[in-house]
Amino acid sequence: MGNIISIVNNKGGVGKTTVAVNLAHALTRRGQRVLVVDMDSQCNATSILCARDPGGDTLYEVFTEPEMNIGQCIYPTEYEKLFCLPNTNDTSALEPPLLKTLPDSFEIIRRRIRDYAQQQYDFALLDCPPNMGFFVVSALHASDFVIVPIWAGSAFSVEGLLKAVDLINDIRANGNADLRFLRLLINQVDRRTAMTRVSIDQLNKHFPADQIFKTMIPVNAAFQRAENERKTIIRYDPTTLGAKAYRALAKELLEIFSLDGHDEP
């Protein structure tokens, strides 16, 4: 059975989409079959992985059409073994009516996506919006694990981490007993700055080693250039520090799950 992982932080700008698309691609290069579900109506993951508009059903239809065949909403990308369930800006308008049918509506993603994703993919990564609203809670109800990216050196990012952990614990107690906090991922690391060093030291003091990825993602201008080109960092330039970090992160993730993935040459 595949593993379903939500990528969550209450704070924007911590790199959730960057993590989702680049980790997904790195995992496919180690032989894994991966689905990215774009839960954010800003559609950034969709714009990178579906550079050409798929022109079909999206997450909007998952929420609005109960009899939808989930396979019709999932599209292959230009990356081998990597698939995307895209989103559309229209999905943002669904939140008010969906809130009127709580708590049942929190289970829509779990009912319509979870079994299919577990059966068809080794990993499903849910790229969540920068809040703790309806779509994030829906993703957490469908997930097995949570990765929380944190921007090294940002106090506000740490606050987002703490809020995410509280929400995870609440949903685990009251809605999804399968949910686990997997690791926090220290992102945008610039060891030249004192704030980054202090932030990393504080995180290591407050969280046990098995709750923090050993791999840290460095600040790297190539990430922005890659996203402007609508490419993953590995496809844009596999020699960059950022690409090397995501290959290491994929290897570490597979080791956590005791899976043996071999990187492509």
C-alpha cells in the first residue's frame, strides 16, 4: 500500500510546493511511482507539473461530482512515473458551501482519493495551501503522514510549525487515527547567516532527531529559475546544490520507510 503524505505549514513562503514537486521527482528517479495532489487553489504545483493545461477534470470535480472516476482527474506529467491531480482557481469558491456540510465534507478526499492513491502509487504528496483551513484539514483526514517544511531563520515559520503540529495532533485524536507527524524539513538554509544557525540550533533542542530530516535544503537561486521555466530543479540543472539536496532527501525518505530505491544514473 502506498504512503500518503501531506506537506503543511500555516505560513506561506516556506517552500511547500517546491518541496512537493522536487521531492516527487527525486522519488521517481529512485524507482517510485508518485502522485502529486495540488490542494492549493493557487495551482502552483499544477503549473509546474502540468505545463500544458490538461483540459479535463481537476480537484474541483473531485469535490463537486460524487460519482467522479478519480482516474479521470489524474494526468501523467513529462516526468516518468510522476502523475498530478491538478487544481483550478475555481476550487477556492467551494469552501463556503463545503463548510455547511461539516464534518462529512472533511472526508471527501479520504473517500474519493485515498484507496486509489494507495493502490496505484508508492507515494502521494498532497501540496497544501498556506493556512489551516478546510482544504488542509481535508488533506490531513486523507493522509498517513505529514511533512512540515520550515524556513530556516524565520520566527514566523516556526510559529507555523507549532500550529501545524497542534492541528495534526487534534485530527489524529478526533478524525484520522492513521495520521502521524513524519518529520520537519529545514528549508532555505543559508549557513552564512547567524539567524539560520540560531534557528537550526533551537529546532534541534526542541525536537528529537527522529522528527527532523537530516537532509536540509539550501538556499539556491536555481530553484526560482527552475520554477520560472516550470521545471523541477533536477530537470532544470541536476548539478546544482538544490538538486543534490533533493536526491539526498528522497534517499533519506525511502530509508525511513525501509524501502530500497536506487538512483538513476
